[in-house]
Amino acid sequence: METETSEAQKQNANATAEPDKSETIEQKIISLAKTRPKGISDKDLAIELPDLQPVQRAQIINKLLTQGHFDLFKQGGSLSYRLKDPSKTKVVKGADNEEKIVYTIIGEAGNTGIWIREIRNKTNLTPTQLNKILKSLETKKYIKAVKSVAASKKKVYMLYSLEPDRSVTGGAWYQDQDFETEFVDILTQSCCTFLNTKATEAKNCKYGPIAVRNMAFVSSKDVHKYIVHSGVSKVKLSVEDIEMLLNALIYDGKVERILSGEGSNMYRAVQPLLSSPGLIKAPCGICPVRGNCSDVGDVTPSKCQYITKWLEGEST
């Protein structure tokens, strides 16, 4: 009798211990996934949990997938599991499986978004099904559609909480997919004004031309600070935005750039050493037969139609 009672107690103890063991394994899998944000494969689980049978492993993984702890995706031809962001898990709670799949694919695209064609290729859903799901997710404010400057008639989808990447919106220089030419011109002129002011101030230096030149250089952060404080722009600009403007001025020959000792870019306004002489501005400066031009003969200023047109243009 005592033997039967003892055996029953052992069975009961094993029965109660089994769930605890299962819970411990689930926690181990979740902890392992936290250390590998790119995902874990079934092979990884087999190595880390060698005592766990394949059937048991599959049951626990399926349970974690059902509970919404993991995203399932293909990596290198095999299935992998990636731990979900807890906040995202709550967002899609109550959605059906197809909505969850579409939501996951859009989430993986990040703030660069994903075209509807790519979503359709990854899900194999029909256009009607996919449009219905996208509309549902948009209505629930889980995702949003953003127009891309890369294609005026196309939209990319991304999670509702994300700020679109500048490659999608075009950054500060675009408004509703239109390039803001006047806005860019004003900012460019403001950059020139600041750099010219610094160059003028540097001329007061009494330590020689090299010191004057060095004092005229400023960093892109300095220019950015000036633009922000001036209130010229109502749009939030980054240092990278300002560097784009400065680079355009370099190509125009109005700004010079060097590297500082710390490896950062420094800029200063530059002026041509000599102003263009009048002869260069006139047609004579590029005339291929100017060497034969004289007061007499066939090639003479009084008979030149090009200089006549140029003078008439000057007079108007």
C-alpha cells in the first residue's frame, strides 16, 4: 500500500514539474532570441537545447508563435524566428493571420517603406485581398501610405508610428513631391551671407594672410546654427541638409572646403583673384580669327557682326 502511494506521489510530482520545465525552456528560448535580434533557427535551438526532443521543440515554438512572441521568416533557405517588439505585438492583437503577415512584412521594411507589388510577391495574396487588408490596417492606424518622390504615382507602406526616410520624402527640399526651388535659393543665399560675413571679420586679423584665411573657415555645424537662429527656415533642417547646400556652392565656385585636423569639413567663402577683363566678356575673347583682326582688311571690328550684336545687347 505504501509502495502504491509512493508511486502515485511521484507521478503527481512529475506531472506538476513538467509545466515548470516547459516554462523554463520557453524562457530560455526567449532569452536566446533577445541576444540574437536577427533571428534564431531551429539548428540554433538544437545546439543550445540539446536535451530537448525535436517534437517538444516544435510544440514549444508553435506555442510561442501562437502567443505572438515571435515572427516567422525565411533566412538562407531555412525558417528562423525573431523576437517581436512587445509594443508591436499589442498593436496587431485581434487581427487575423493574413493581416498579421502583411503587418509584419511592412514592419520589416522600416521607414523606407515597401511597394504594394513587393508585399503581393511576398504574401501571394490577390490584389483584391491585399487591398482589403491594407485598407483595414490603414483604418486601424497600424500602417500608413506615403507618397514617394522616386515615383509620383506610387505609394509605399510603413508602420503608422514611423517617420519616413528622406529617400522617400526627398527631405527638406520637397513639399508634396515638388522641389522647393525658391526655398533652396533663399537658404543658399543665407549660407553665402554667413560665410562672407565670417570672411570679412577675418580680414581684421593682424597676424598675417594665413591667419586671415584660417579664421574665415567655419564648420557646417556653425552654418547650421546660424540658419536655425536666423529663422529663415520654418522647416527643421539637419547638418546634412546644410552640407548639401554648401556642396552646391562649392560647385558654383563660391565656397572652398578643407578637412580640419579632426577630420571634419570646414568651409569659407571665396572670391576670384581677378575680375574677368572686358575682352573676355566680349566676343573677341573667344573669336578664332582674332589674330587676323586689324583696322583694314576683311577681318575688322567695324565689319564684325558678332561684336555689333554684342554692343547692341549691351546697350539694351
